Amino acid sequence: MRRFLIGILLVTALAVPAVTLAAHNGGIVPCHEGSDCGWSELLQLGQNILNYVITIAITVSAVMFAYAGFLFFSDTGNASNIEKGKKIFGAVAVGLVIVLVAWLVVNTLLDVLTGKGLKERAGSVSSESVDIPTPIV
């Protein structure tokens, strides 16, 4: 049963965000074959990876909260399952807070460095131009 739950969790965690990102904006990698890649595409790639990780973390935390709730409420006579459920609740809550704080730090850094946060840059990445001087050979 445990292997089955881990398998379902992995398939859900990997398939749902990949399908969502692929349908939403053409995949995780914004630079496709035959096109020039620049600074703005690198920032877009970082944003896409961050969105993918956040989506996986939220999906996994929802499944783990459900599992912990099942342990907590399914067997009221067994104190070990109640303690196990409490530990899982605590660990998932702390992990989710860490992931969301990491997103906040990255968003703030991008806002300071580029003048735009993740949300503002999402619509304007393809229209930004970056002048890179060509080296004199």
C-alpha cells in the first residue's frame, strides 16, 4: 500500500505541473531551437522552474496533509497513528512555509535587480531587449 501511495504521489507531482506549464506557455524552456537566447529568456527559465517547483510543493503538501488527516482520524484507538499524523502535519507545514518564503526571497531579489517582480515580468519577457556588445576580434 505504501509503494502504491508513493507511486501515485510521484506521478501526480511530476505529471500535473508539466502538463499545466506545457499547455500554459509552451513548456519550461522558453528558448526553442533556432531562436536567439538572451538574458530575458534566462530569467524566464528561472521563473518557469520556480513555478514548477512551487506547483509540485503545493501538490505534494496537499496529498501529505490528506494522508496525515487520514492517519489522525482513521484510528482513534491507536496513539502511534495519531502521533505520526501530528508529525506529518508539522513537517509538511514547515516545508510549505520554507518553499513559500524561498519564492518570496527570489521574487524580492528579482524585483530589486530588474525593477520587476515575477508577475510583472511574465508578460513582458519576450519584449525586453538586452544590448550585449560584440567582442572585437
